[in-house]
Amino acid sequence: MSKARLVLVRHGQSIYNQKNLFTGWTDVDLSEQGITEAKAVGKLLKEHKIYPDICFTSWLKRAIHTAQIALQELEWEHINSLRSYKLNERHYGDWQRKDKDEVKKEYGQEKFLAVRRGYDVPPPPLDKNDERCASHDKKYAKIDAKLLPLSESLKDTKKRVLEYYNEQIIPQLQEKKTVLISAHGNSLRALVMELEQISQKDIVSFEIPTGEIITYTFDAAMQIEEKKVLIG
């Protein structure tokens, strides 16, 4: 008898990951290593005979392309893929596009870690006129500007991710489907925090490496029955 299964994939290394820059909602593509990691995800899915019924991604091409490459490698490109900005990476505000080491030097280790790994401390917000704002990106033109963040904590990210998960993804799992989510380090950390009831203290040290796969199998009551971490 089939069971609901959730498959979480963090996108492969991006160009900004490679350059040690804060990315957030900046829409940069995969690096060559990231493409290799995405192909490895597809091979790992095939090795474990995981064939998703549906795929969800953010609106950012590093997550979209990771899913596309992985599904191509799996020879499983016919399934529907749904996208939402609510699965986007955490918005890093004024830190976006800046070198992580330089930001740490400017703000100090304590403030840096409180923002980067803490739960409810956001980075400094962008000015509304800053060209890095999502409101200046045409793909967000139909989204109410009030919903577009200028900066986010992990807590803020978790709120929008869970809204989408509860509205769109849980109904698919309730139909006992295998659901693939290709998203980001912090949007997935936020979701895992809820699924596994990880505390605010413990989420600080929890990280999902690029290209890693986490799978959850659920029972009829939508409680986690089994968790597996697949590494190529």
C-alpha cells in the first residue's frame, strides 16, 4: 500500500555560493559544481527508486534548474511542477550580494551569527528604493508589495513557507503522493524545523548541504513514520 512521501532537495551550489556572497532573493544560477550536484540528485533518486508524482520549487532559477536537471537525469520530466515565491530563500535584506566575510567583519561575530543562524533576528532591511528590492523585479509585479519582504528572519521565512506547505503541499501528501520540493537552505530549514519540531536553540546548528536529499514517509495521520538522508 502506497504511503505519502516528501522529498526535500536543497539546490546545487549557486554562483553566489561559490563566491561566498549572501544570495537571498537574488536570482542567480547554478555554478558548474551546482549542475554536477543536481545531476547527482537525479542519480540518487534513481538509485533509490524514488519517482515523484509532483514537484514544487521556488521562483528562483537555482532551485528550478536543480529540479529540472535532476528530473532529466531520472528520466522523469513529465510530472507537473508548481512554483511559488513562498518557497524562496530567506530574504537577506541589505546583506544580499555582499561578501559574507566582509559582513562578519563589519558587524562582528556575535551579531553576524545571531542573524545568520538565529531564529528571529533579521538582517538590516533594504530601502524601498534599492534596486535589489523584489518590487523592482518584474516577476513579482502581480504580488501585493506588502507581501514582498525587505528583510527576513528565519521566523519570517517559516511563516510564509508553512502557509504554502499547508495550503498546497499537504493536500498532495494526503493523496499518498510522492512530493518533491526543490528549494533553499533556509526555506527548507524552516520546513524541517516544523516537521521535526526542532527548537529555536537547536535549529542554529542544523544545516542542509547543497545537493543533499531528505525523505520523510508519513502514516495515515500525517505523522512522520520514517526519515532518511540520502547522500551521493
